[in-house]
Amino acid sequence: MEPRELSEPSPERVLESRRLYEGRVVNLRLDTVQLAGGWKTTREVVEHGDVVAVVPLLQGKDVLLVRQYRLPAAQTLLEVPAGGVDAGESIEEAAQRELGEECGQRADRLERLGGFYMSPGFCSEFAHVFLATQLRPVQARPEPDEDIAIVRLPLTEALRLVHQGEIRDGKSIIGLTWTWERIRDLTIE
């Protein structure tokens, strides 16, 4: 069988859009769309604002992670610090705020490693991943609805936990992997 030539898919044309739910964190809408071939179908779309995920890297290549219970996953997960971008806030400001709230740190150096859609088949959420270095302590101020524990691990141990399936959060897996690729030959100050 010969490989078929791939062509650029056509955008779907939205014929109708209905808001089904409007919440504090997410909205849900139902779109009726027309596909390139004329077919009509519906798309359920979870609207979620941009988020930041921060990999705090200390001297010696240790990382700070947070352990917290996640109700949708029905388990406690080990993750990089992360959170939403507030209205009027830059992604860099959001990264610094989340780093301070969750880990009690501020980065003198903040580098954007990249970004990705969390689950583009149904959700608009886009994550911006940052590497935070040259850290200094500040007063930790977790949100009132966050019960978190800070965990310090060598980056290599965190990556081992990724490969063993013990770190199961997508933004953390991507952030830790991108951090390793970015710094494996660097000396961290």
C-alpha cells in the first residue's frame, strides 16, 4: 500500500454556537459545524483560559514540585507548579505569581520553553511552560482552595518518576522533559 499524500485539512465552519454552561473556571458550548465535504456535526467545546506551568530549578539541578489531591483524577498527583493566567496579567507575571503562591520562590531568570494545547479535541486550554532559575525565597501564599505539599527532588529522579508512570500529569511530564533537554549540559547558578 502506497502512502497517501497528506493535505492540509480545511477549517470547520461554525453554523451555530450555544453556551450550555458558564462557570468560574470553564465554560461549555455546543457548536454545530459544517465540514469541508458538506457534512454537519456537533462539537462539544470546553472553554478554558491559558495556563502557565513552571519548572523551578535549584542549584545542583533539583526541582521543586507540588503534591496535591486532584478530584477529577481521584488521586494525589505530583506536579510542577501551575495555574491560570488572570485577566490583565502577562504569562510571565502569572508564572512568577504561581511560583510564589505554590513554592514560596521568585525567579530572577524565567525562560519560556514552549507551549501546547492540553487536549485540543474538546478543550481550548493552552499551557505556557517556563523554566525558573536563580530562585530566591518569598512568602508562599497558596490559594484558599489549595492544599499542597512542596517536594524537592533531583531532576533526574523526577524524570525517573515520569518514566515509571508515577508522575502522570501531562504539563509536568512535558515541562520536566523540556527542562532536561534545555539544561542537561548547563551549570545552574
